[in-house]
Amino acid sequence: MNKIISKSPVYVNEHFVVAPCLSCPIPGYLILSPKIPSLSLSGLDCNTLTSLGPTLAAAIRAIEVVIQPERVYCALFAEQTRSVHFHLFPRSAWVLSQHASAHPADLEISGPRLLDWARRTFHPPNPSHYIETVEAIFREVDQNV
């Protein structure tokens, strides 16, 4: 029983909620969280853990199909929000060019630094196409779970 909630673009399945990152409106930047919060990945029940891989893969595949980034970062930090949640961040050519303009001395790509920079740089309001893009991603997730 998967569903997309259209008024607020969120994808929900039996164990997880996938939502856009509200604080950093880069199209395709999603947060995947278990429905039952846990302070550690090891604290999730077996059914949730079994669903984790397919849900992550479907969300990443949907980002790849709709956004077509060069890479999708998947990170678990749980610092600001202590409960386990995954950042799915599309590293696109556009994001890299914006970062390169802001940091011309950085010659190597560092995923953690790029993600941190993006989170500090991009803030709402969302681009005009943002909701449509997120809804397209969630339709794609629904087809792949």
C-alpha cells in the first residue's frame, strides 16, 4: 500500500516516508525516514530493514530518471534530527557549476563538503518547477517499489 499525497508531495509506504528536503529546495533532494523513529539503524525492526534497501533503491532510481544527475549521494548523519534518516542528494552539473563558481580553488569534488555547502546556500522559496519535479519523482518511486 504505497501512496503519494498530492497536496504535500510526500511518498509513503508501509515502513518509510520520503519527502523533499524543505530547508534546501534543490529538485530531487529527498529525505527518507522510517515511520517509527529510531536513534540507530540497528534499532529498526527486521521488516523495516528488509524494506530499506528496495525503498532507497527506488527513490534513488526515481531521482536518476527525473533529474538525471551525475551521481546521487545517500548519507546518514542524524545530527540535527537525531532519528535515523537518509539524505538523497542529486549531484548535478548545475550544482557542481554553482559550487565551482563559489569555490574556484576547490579542484576536487568532496561529497560531504558539496552537500554542506548546498544546505547552507540554497533556501526557500522553491523554484517554480519544484513541486512538479518532486511529484514526478514520487510517481517514479511508486512504479519501482
